[in-house]
Amino acid sequence: MSVTTVSKCGSCGADLVPNTSFCRRCGSATTEVIGSEQPTAMLGVADAATTQPLRARVTGQAVRSTAKTSSRRSVLIAVAILLIFIGAIGAVQFVRTRNQRATVEANQFMYPGARTVLDFKEEGGPRTLHLQTSDSLEQVQSWYQTNLKLSKTTRLTASSYVMKADRSMITLVFEDGTTNIFIKTGP
């Protein structure tokens, strides 16, 4: 029966593996080569160095992978910013178009020659107009009946009418020789 002696590391006290010149736990060099390990031969160097512990380092593949991830992230951020910009432009254009359409709709309700007493438009809300004319109630009602596609006309009293056209309401009231025209149009 043969007895094997196990050498211990002088730095950490761990058992040394036979045929090595360094400790596999702490990496410190041993003072003697155990077994048959020979120093590593270096080309062109007279003194050969002994084997050293392996230290982790970033390889070319890891660097390329990190660069690809960074590049993809930059592209995604640029695309997100572009989409937000396009969405903002679209929203502004939508609001402008809607406001222009509401203005055109309200203008088609303007009775010719009438004086504007009130023209109120709340942002995103309906437009309210108050017009006055010296024309008779029947003449004003006839003009609206002829020029607009009214869905409903109701005579409330001898001196007032209410008319509905699409998303608009027109109220005519004759008082003190003046016909008042109240128009509410829009959302």
C-alpha cells in the first residue's frame, strides 16, 4: 500500500492538486512543483513563467453583444420619439380640422345682413351665436327653411320658432320690432 502525501498551500491552507504549481483556491504560486509539471515555455524568453491562475475577462463576443444591445436600445428610443412626434402632429391637425369645420358650420347659419351680438366658442365645446335683424320673424324663418336642411321646425308662440338642423339648434324670437336669432352648434 502506497501512501500519498498531500501538500498544503502556504497562503490559504487548501490541499494542492498534484502536478500543479499554483493553488486552485486562492491562485498563489507554490514554492515547489509537485509531480511532473514543468514551467510554461515562452518563445524567445530565457526564463519561462509558471502557470498562472485564470482571470475572467471580457471577450470580443461579449463586447459585440453589448454594442448590439445598446444599438437596438437607441433605435427603439428613436422610433418611440418619432411615433410620439407623429401622434402630436396628428392630434393638432385633428383639432384644427374640427375647429375649422365647426366654424364653417356656424357660418352657414349666419343670416344675411344680421348684426352679431354674441359669438362665443368654448375650446372643444359648442359655438353660440346671437344675431339680430330688423327683418320679420316670418322672413327669417323662411330663409332658414329654404337654405338649411332642417330636420324639425316648431312654432312655440306667435313670436318664436325653434328649428333643428343636424347638430345645431336655432331659436328665433321676435321682440320690439327686432328678430333675435340664437344659434347653438357643435358637439
